[in-house]
Amino acid sequence: MGMISEFKDFIAKGNAMDLAVGVIIGAAFGAIVNSLVSDVITPALLNPALKAAQVENLAELKTDGGILYGKFLAAVISFLVIAFVIFIMVKAINSMKKKEAAAPAAPAGPTQEELLTQIRDLLKK
């Protein structure tokens, strides 16, 4: 049980979460940039006159310099899905932190004044 609570504390720390989110979002965004450059910009610069109807398969399209809008859109959709999942995870971890912070403290017991009142009452008897 101790290892689980240590792991939860590690995950809940801001630095670990920020780093993880940054790495995951950065990798997903990198895929978008790579797709934009290799599937849209480069083919558009190499052969803008190519029409998709003249191409029989994807391999031929790629070698002939065709623009692969579908691959780029797939990269964008993947990024949006990954970003949404990370958002849900961060939101869940933040709600766990709030629940832990809002947990009521254990009762402290009687105050000093209450103890003195009890002692006084016992001494009167």
C-alpha cells in the first residue's frame, strides 16, 4: 500500500505532470508538423500540377509528389484525441488533489480551556 501512495504522490506533483504533458503533447504536435511538411508542403512545391485521379495507389501518389491531405488530417485528428485524453487525465489528477486537500482533519480533542474547565469541576467535587 505504501508504494501505491508514493506513486500517487509522485504523479500528483506538478513538475512530473507538467513534464509528462509537455512530452506527450510535443510528440503529438511533432507528428502534425512532420505530416504537414512531408505530405502537404513538399509535394505542393514539387509537383502542383498532379491530379489525384491519375494515380492508382498511395505508393505511386507519394513517389509522384501528390499531396496527401488525408495523412495530414489523420495526424491532426490524432493530436486532438491525444490532447483531449491528456486533458481528461490532468483533470482527474487535479480532482484527486482537491479531494485530498479537502479531507477533514482528525479531531484535535478537547481544547485547553475545556480541559481546565473539567479540572476545575473535578476539584469542586
